[in-house]
Amino acid sequence: LAAGAALRTYRSACVIRFEPTPGKQHLSPRRNLLYGGDFESWRNPDLPDGWRRSPHATAENAAGLAPDEQVKFEGARSVRWSLPTGMLTHATQWLGYCAPTTLDGRYVFSVHLRAEAAGAEVMVRCGSGATKAQPTTEWQRFAAVAEVKPGQSLPGVSLEKLGGGTVWVDAAQLEASDEPTPFIVRAPETIFSAVPFPKGLLADELARYAPPTAR
């Protein structure tokens, strides 16, 4: 500055840009990629939000899959599964319940199970990986691992009840890891699309609203 000149203040802006590794996308800030993994929300009384049941519910068997506030691993409730057999599948792709991703690597699906008595069996599936769980009368965590190759989407996850009386299900988690880490609830604000189903529907009616399964 010239001698005697008035001082001036200038402002400048600096833009910092972060980009993911080429070919990869950003996952949800929550490490649990599943919506409804805590089984707390039930817009329909026979179906926890984010999940589908097979066979679909009817008026006769709807109570065979229901929330239970007395027996739970965490939170306010769990799933009480008293049907002899069946499958509970997470609706991961078309409804946006999972964060969209093409990240490759290993993913682990874990869930906490408890049985009313010995003899229960539940198949825990993560993509092509599967673990046959034999839950006891105490809460236990079971897990299955899948390998995701470049360009593939997240693995589908499911629980298949093979028999053995009443089973309780709670605290399900899908994460990019070889081993399960402590359970965490996925924040509702990270859901990328709203649930399009009217309230009060049984699952057999709800199925008419769902897009057809890709074959």
C-alpha cells in the first residue's frame, strides 16, 4: 500500500469439493443400511415397515407375525413370529429403503433372535451367503456375509423360519464389513422415498401395490 493510503478489507470465497473414489458412491452416513431394522414402526399391524412377509398375511394368519412389547432385545418392541414357517424379506431395492450404492466388497447382515423353546431354526440370508441359526431362550446374534462385485447393488437380505415354535426377531443390520458391529438404528431422514402403501392393509392386499419382482 502507498504511504498514507486508507486500509481496505477484502473478502474471498474458497470452495472445497469432495468427490468419491472413481466408480464408487457414497453410502448412508449411518452404517446400518436397513430401514426398519429396529422393528419399531408398524404402519400395518401384520407387517413391520421396510419388510415383506411370505406367504402374505390373511385374516386367519395375520397375528402370526406381530409386534411384541414384552420381549425385545432393544427399543420398544420386537417381532413375535409364531407361524410354523415362512419368510421375512427386506424390501431393499425398489422402495429406496436401502441407500443406493455400487460399492463393492463384503457386506454382513446380522439379526438378534430368541426362541420360546429349543428346536427353532431360522435361515439368515445375505445375498448368496446363508447361516442356519438355532436360537435359544436367550438373545443371540446371527450373521451371514455376501461378496458384492463392482457394479452390483446391495445384497438382498431375508429370514426364513424353518420351524420350531415361536421366535422373536430384533435389531437387524446390514453393513459394509466382515463382522457385525454394534447395532445402530438408521435415521428416518436418510430414507430416499416414502412408503407408498395406505395404512391398515393386510400384506396380501399390500402385494397388489408393489412393483413386480425382477426375474
